[in-house]
Amino acid sequence: MTSRTDPNRAGGTEHGEDAASSSELAVRGLTAGYSETPVLRDVNVRFPAGAVTALVGANGCGKSTLLKACARQLTPSAGEILVGGADVSRWHRTRFARTVGFLPQDPVAPEGVTVQELVARGRHPYRGAFGRWRAQDDDAVAEAVELTGLGELLERRVGDLSGGQRQRVWIALALAQHTDVLLLDEPTTYLDIARQAEILDILTALQRSRGITLVMVLHELSLAARYADVLVALKDGAVAATGSAEQVMTDEVVSDVFDMSARVLHDAPTDARLVIPWTGPANTPPSTPGSPEEVLP
């Protein structure tokens, strides 16, 4: 299992640019929501270039809303989304699609589409006026298929696959897009723990090799702490905490963000963290002598 990566590592992109110098994603004064009800209120947060960031928090706290706003799937009522310091609201949709990739929580495939056809759609932003398919498009699709282990499923219809297989197809589409910024809303949905680790290994290995900015919504806190360089914890439409796993995955922060008492256990040899909810008397965990953080043997 891969551990957290170096946020300063850079790599090549589709356009031959240095992603780590151009792909910092920042949100300034963002207010966004649905109808007249804001979910996010005056949010300011920075997702470092060339790093893996995990968004965590309780259901309804605004994680998916923040990702949708960053992906231009939701128009904010106030504030800015910046990539490399530039306001993306002014970008042409093709430029944006070549820079920022987005995998929503519950994507829907067209009826009858095959795995090969769906993954190939990740190359649409690079098709010219005449829609010509190039050798580099073949290479991008082949790489995405290999990384996600879909080689034997290419002719299968996406609708006939299991939930976990479909999720890998959507991730392959996002990888084939070759963007500098990749936004994934719960990419491990429908997967068992082994497949979750496998997908996160794939994503973080790709992030290291390309130096892209990767932002994911993750519900499993132990996996978020394990794979992310930066954790951003949201509560009630605002940023409650941001920093490394050591800074964010504490008894106090987790208890506050999820409105429950909790104990965070730390396994020093692997630097892994495990959250134990406490539902004992008065909903208060017993005190741990000598240290605010229990260390696993």
C-alpha cells in the first residue's frame, strides 16, 4: 500500500507544462449551493499543486458541493475558483476540460456503450475540428485501461458490469483525460477494502508520475490519512481544519467535525491512523494517560 506522497514532486502533462507550477487549485470567498440555499459560505481553501488532497467530513457538510463548484458543474453565487492563479470562470470550456478532470459521485453511462467507447470519451477535449483520432489518444486510453486492469472487459457493455467494475471504468475515463487537476468524488464507492486500496494506489502512483493536483472526497478516514498529503475537513459548509494527517486526524478535530466523541489511534511503524467512535457512558471516551493519542502496539 502506497503512503503519502511528496507535494513538491512535479511531472509532465498533456501540454508539456510543469504541472506543479501551474495547477494549484484555490477557492476564494466561495458561496455556493442549490436554489436559494447556500451549502458553502465564504469558503477559502488552497489545494497545493502536485499534491494529493482529501476532503473529509460528515454527510451534507459541503464536500461534493465544493468539488462540483471547482469542476464548474455548479455556478457559485459568490467567490472565485482559481487554477494557477487564473479565474477559471473566464476560460473556454475546451481549455478547462483539458486542465481539470472531474468524476462525479454517481456518473451515468449511455445505454449500450462499451468499456472501450466510454474510456475513449476521456479524449474528447483533445479532438480537433474534424474529430481526428491520434496515436497519442490511443496511448492515453491504453495506459488508462492498463492502470485500471480493464483489458479483458473492453468489449463488455458498461451497464452489464458490477458496481466495482463500473467504477474502475469511470476512473479510467478520468485518467485518459490527462488533466493537470483531477477531482474525484468518492472514487472508491462500491469497492471492497482491497479494491479501495488498489484504486488509491493507482491514483497516487499516477499523481506522482505526472505531478498532477489530485483532490478526492473520501469517507474512509483511515484511507484519507494514509494516502493524502493534505486533509481538508469540512463542517456545516465551512473549512473546520486543514493540514497533514497528524494535524487534522486528532481526537478533538474528528470529534468536532463528526459531532461525536472519538479516539484516533496511531500505528507508528506505518504512520496509519484509525478512528474509533466512542458511544460509552455520557458519550465521552475514557482518558488516555500520558498522551492525547493512543499508539497501537
